[in-house]
Amino acid sequence: MVGVIPDAEARELPNRYVHLMGPGVCDKPRDLSQALAWWLDGGEEETFFERSMGPSGPMVPTSAAHRFADFIEDANVSTAATDAMQDASTTLMPEAVGAGLFVATARKANPVAALYYGLGAQRSAMLPGWFGNFLLSADEVRAALPHVEEALLMSDEQRGTALSPITDWMTAMGDTPDGDAAELIDAPLRVVRYAAENGSGAAAFSRWY
């Protein structure tokens, strides 16, 4: 979910829920640091999917794909503070999907993992926040927009190179392979641009049900 929220609320939300943060809640476990180093140091070059039954067989994830999926999930562990801010952000976002709101839904497969895998470490590092989660004021949105554009605006060749692994991820890691891979690239940029144009804040996060 990526959506615009009022600037004043974007600036106030962390202060409103900071009391819910216990000691060490922001500390990253050693395994997470190791997985991040693996990803940034060329993990994306490993084979994430193979066809175990020949060229026409179904794609199956390798240990590298499972490692990256676990990393993305562990990178944003639910806490009382983050849950409260996400709930509050949801109520502040537009009610309908459109220029100011994007929602990607999938069974089993994580759309954030798919996007980051498709973009690769260098491009995905340009996106704000921490692996699919961010809370930005209007000033922070405007500062982030050039980097978001650099990450998501691509030539046709670069776009094709990104779309293929996104589709592979959503197909092999979940059971809803007909998702719109292009929207995972286009929609977040559309929302951030809308926020910048309207002086709004923006928030992004994933929820599992």
C-alpha cells in the first residue's frame, strides 16, 4: 500500500506513537545485517528460480529466492508502534485507489519483494524508507521524488529487464501469477508525484492477513 496523507499528520504520527517503542525495538538482528550485506554485495546475481522439469516446466524458487523473501519479511517486523502508525495512516489515505493510493494484493507472494528483486540492489536503494516501508512529510516527499524517478523511470530495455523478474517472482512465489507487474513500477511513482504536486505527505507499508 502506497498512499498520500496530510502533511501535518505525517509529521505528527511518529511523536504520537513513540511511547509504544520499547528498548531495542529499532535494533537489527545479526542475521538481517548479513542478509542485507549479501543483497548489496551481489546477491541479486544468484539464481533465484529454476525450471525443475525442463524448459516448459514450472519455475521453482531456489534457496536464494527464499533467502531474499525472508529478508524482506524480517526487515519490517511488526511492532506495536508500527502497527499503530500503519492503522492511522490507512484511515488518512484516500478511500479509493487512484492517483493518491495504490494497493497491490497477492496470495503468498510479497509484491515488495517482487519489485525490489526486479529493480535490483542499485535501483531499489534509491527508493525512500526501508524495503517498502516509509512515512514522509511533504518536504521529504519532494526531496525523495528525484530519487524515486531515477529508480522507476527506465528505458524500454531497462523496463523489460525489470518486469521479467517481477513476473517470475509473482508466479513462482505465490499462486496469483496474473498480477500487473507494470503497476508495481508505475503506481508508487504516480502516488509520490501526486503527493509532491499537492503538498502532501506519503506512507507505504505491507500488511499480511
